[in-house]
Amino acid sequence: MTTAPAPDAAALPPLPFESPATAEDLAAMREQLGRDMRGVVSIARRCGCGRPAVVRTRPRLEDGTPFPTSLYLTLPWLTLDISRIEATGRMAELTERLGEDAELAAGYARAHERYIARRDEVGRAEEVASVSAGGMPTRVKCLHALAGQALAEGPGVNPVADEILAGIPGVLPELVCRCASAEDEADAAGTEGATA
């Protein structure tokens, strides 16, 4: 498989939805993840209600740890929906298709190169310099990481993620807010667990 040349980080257009991360965003991500988010650069995409959906992080965390996942999905309802898709075995199916569909494989390889070039905009960690996320460029390992890239960059950058996100109601063309219903679902699960 021949991959396209790596995009020049200086030539990439700005992330279309990127905005500064505020103290409120850091608190919201702590609530979303149950821990502090480290290495935060910005919010790469927001939910329709304004909460962080994808956070952009540095390739090296404050403690020196290399961190290749620079576009990190934090939105609980979408993380849950994607986990449900992963549980169906979809990743193995997509990996198989990469070996059979040259156009899909080429697009996925370009997404890998773009991921690295985009991460290089905010720093470099040599230990992960050639590693992108989600199994790119040859397999599908984590749909959450791929969705983070697609939501941050917009459609047409990662064909595997675009396909997955197209099947989730409320994601495309705009990321609608389902935060209240996700909180209700989590509360109900907690209540059921408490009574079980």
C-alpha cells in the first residue's frame, strides 16, 4: 500500500470548531471523565449545548509521559454510543474492509498522516512521532479516537469515522445536545444499581 506524503502541519487549515479551553470546560471534562484531563490545549469540538465533546491535547503530558491521542473524545453520550458499536465487532469488520477496499485504505492512511501533522502543530514527542490513534493506518482499534479526529476536523478527513458517525443519530451534520438525556440514563442506571 502506498501512502500519500505526510501533510505539512503549516499547510493544514485551522481546526474548524476549535475554541479555547476555559476553567468551566476543565470542570465539565472532570465531570465527564471522572478525573482531570491532562495536557489540554483547547476544545476541538463542542456539543450543541457548549460542553466539551473533543479536547485537543499535547503529545507530551505535564509529567513527561508521551500521549499520542491528541484529539480525545469526552462527550459521555457519544462515548457510550460508540462503545456499543465497538461491542458489536464492527472494528474487525472495518479492519477487514481496509484490506479489501483500496479507496477506503488510502483515505484512512491520509487520515493517519493528517493526525500526526495536526498533533505536530502543538508539540512533538519522539516516542510517538509516527503513531497516530485508533489503529491507523492499517487497522481499526478504537472508534472513540477516530471519532475524535472526525468531529474535530469535520467530514471528509477520516472515512472510517465518517461512516461510523453517520450511523449515530444527532451527530451529523451538527452535533446536537443529548447531554440531559445521557445524564438521565446514567442516573437511572445508578438508581437501578442501587436497588438491585
